[in-house]
Amino acid sequence: MRFLLDDEQTAFARSLDALLTAADTPAAVRSWGAGDPTAGRALWSRIAEAGVFALAVPEAYEGLGPRPVELAVAFVELGRHVVPGPLVETVAAA
């Protein structure tokens, strides 16, 4: 059995990759590690605006509904770009 992303999921991965690349994630990680979370918080705002944290929230609570594949796609990109902060905990709390 082959598991492949559909066109919409692939486009989501590419858009998230573009967002994280444009945000200069390595600089945000360095400043976060040095004690200045400003760039990291701005990055988190962009991630939230992209709907990443809403992927696990039911529609009844203004989320996008449970979307496990899209959530996995998002975590692959977030991990590949080494986004700082408690990502798993934030999604779990949502």
C-alpha cells in the first residue's frame, strides 16, 4: 500500500515551508535560545494564522476539525525548520 499526499495536502506543505523559510526560522531559534522570544512569538503568530493549531480542534469549537494527515504534514514541516516552542503541547491542549 502506498501512502501519498493529495494535491491539497502537498500545497499545504509547500505553503507552510514557504512561510517558515521566509520567516528566517534559524534566526528566531537563535534569539529564542538567547532569551529573546520576540521573533519566536511572531513566528508562532504566523503559524497560528496559517491554521496549524486549529487542525486538531473540532469545528464546534471554531477549529478545522480533526485532520490527522494535515497535522502530520504540518509537524513534518515544523520539525524540518526546527520551529522553537511547545508545539505538541499546544496542539494537545487545543
